[in-house]
Amino acid sequence: MKKDRWIWGILNFLFPLCLLSFALIGVNQGADLTDTTYSMGNYMYFDSMDGSWKYATFLANLLGSRLILITGGSFLWMNVISKLLVGLIAVICYFCMKQYVSPYLVFAGEIIALGLCWCPTVIFYNYLSYLFFAVAALLLIKACREENSSFLFLAGCFLGINVMVRIPNV
């Protein structure tokens, strides 16, 4: 019994560490400039933006503009921080789902999900949508398992925030 606890203790540390590390693959290749200069431009000039696009992706642009200030405008550091945020989404989902499904299966699913991330991670309107949708789905699962309507309400709130990340999410 003690041996099993020790193994699960190691796995509870090792699996999230592997997820964060896997999310950082490719960070040493520098900034991905294929589609990110558009978003990075929105982040850098957020205060001077006007019109509907500023508000259509308001939460993503706001987060990006604050992170651009922290990183000093460095594309490379934005790449590192955004990849860590994607890894953090995977870790949150891992810890929540391992209660209901085998941790090995959840870990494998999270590795596959991270491996299938095709979009540059600094495009926050995509990844914030994924974050809020994932949180809403996790709350919905919890609400159904525990038959608790307050989790249903919270899931609806996170779906509403998901719409506010990018108005076309409607």
C-alpha cells in the first residue's frame, strides 16, 4: 500500500511536469512569425486601436497587451509565456479529469491534444477560447457527476466569457 502511494506521488509530479515540458517543444526555435505579427501588433498598439476589432477580440488583446509590457515587447518571451499557458491548460485538465478517468489515459489524451496544437500560441483569442471552453466542460462534467446546479451556472458563466474572448465565437 505504501509503495502504491509513493508511485502515485511521483506520477502526480511527473505527469504535469511532462505536460509543461511537452508544451515547450519548439520554443528554442524562436518566435513563430507566420500569423503572429498581426496579433502581436494588436497587443503592442492596443491603447491606440479603435473600431470593432479592438472589441471583437477584447479579452485576448487586453491579455496580450499586458504580457507585451511584461516581456518588453520580445516575441521570443511572448512565445515562451504563451506556450507555458497552453501547458497550464493541459495540466488543469489533467488534474480535473484524473478523478473520473485513468490518469494514464488522461495523460495520453493531453499529450495528443498538445501535439495537435497547430496555431501559434501567441494568438490568444484561440487559446483563451480553448481555456474557457475547457473550464466550462470540466464544470459541466462536475455538475453532472455531483448533481449540483451551481456548477451548471458556473459552466454557463465560463461559456459566456468564452464568447467575450472573441465575439465571432457566438
